[in-house]
Amino acid sequence: METEYQNIHQALIDRCRSGDRKAQEEIYRVYCRTMYGVSLRITGNSADAEDVMQEAFLSAFRKIGTLMKKLELTTAYGSVRVDHIPAGFEFVNITSGCSQVSLGIAENAGYQVDAVCDYCNIVYPQGEFKGNRIKENTRERINGKVGSGTDSRVSVTSKYGNIKLSR
């Protein structure tokens, strides 16, 4: 049974892409508490948390046209889950330390993967993988492709965490 992904905020995102300020305000209203909480835990101070949150929203609104095509993720201490990355993405670049990262990549997406994980595990669709996997003591490297087509790329560098690339 295949699960169909539905983005409940897609209409808002589309309106943001066209420069609709009211849509941007609605996205801000929906996510600001969560973003503030994360920012406060990271910075430990209210003023800095507000600055970080504001900068994150401004950056997201400036780059909203590329959100479905590119993902650059740098993490440290914590976990991040992206439930759906659609087919046709350009690249996903993950740099992770002491983190759990889980990416749900579309069933019909084919991609080139290049990963180096030190003191951690990487889970990927092994049945669809064609390439090299090298495990040396505490380091695991994979290089190859998942699915058909290789226009999309996934690059992973991780230490002390776990990475999951799932369908």
C-alpha cells in the first residue's frame, strides 16, 4: 500500500512564491511558536532566539522558490525529519554531528548518493541501490545510485548520529 503525501500548506506556499504578504504572515503565524522554541533552546536567550527566528523566516521567504529543489541541512545535537522530498529535486546536502536525520524521498525519485558516516549508521533502500558500500571499523561509505535516473544528488557527511533515507 502506497501512502500519498499531501502538503496541507501547499496553497500558502504557492501564494508566498508569488509574493503574497498575507500568505507569508499566515506561514509565520503557523510556525513562529515552534521556531521560537527551537531557537530559544539553541541560543539560551530570548533576544537572540527572536533574531535567529526572524532571520530564518526572512531567508525562507527569500528562497521559497527553490525549497522543493534543494535542501542543505547542517545539524548538531538533535533530530530532524523531512517527511517528503519530491522526485525531481536537484540536491540534498546533509552535514550532521550527533544527530538523527530522517529523509522521506519520493518513491519515484532516482538519485545519486555519496555518503561518509563516522561512528554512525546510514539506512537507505538497499534493494534499489547499485554501487559501492565500504565499511571500515567505525566508518561507512556508500557511493552509487538509488532507483533509475541520476539527475538528483544526495550527499551526506555525518559523525555520531544516524541517517535514514527512506521511500
